[in-house]
Amino acid sequence: MARNTLKLVFKDEANNSRIISIANAKESYDDGEVKEKMDQMIQSKALLTKEGPIATKDKAYLEALTITPIGLE
């Protein structure tokens, strides 16, 4: 069984990295779609840090965790 987490990394106005993690993400994403959604998040100015709103995209990646059960019976 695998669990995917989509990680969206932004920079705030002080150039500090800020990460948004989306659990239970699907297995693949279109690069253009992710860029567009990240741009919309920046333009909304809804994501604030103590240094101000997020200002730029840094990177995005899909983190996969594989869970292999061990039979104990």
C-alpha cells in the first residue's frame, strides 16, 4: 500500500521556504496544472506568514510512502 503526499513549496516575502502538504494525493499530476494552482494561491494572498503573504513558487514534488504489512499471525 502506498500513501502519496503532494508538497508545494513557496517563498514568502523574506525568502523563507513555506511548505503546504496535501495528504492522500493522487499518483500523478500535470506540471502545468500544479503551476497554475500555485499561481492562484499566490494571487489570492490568502496564505499568510509572519513575514507576509507567500510571494513566489519554489518547487513542487510528490512524496510517496510505501507501507508493507508484516504478518504476525
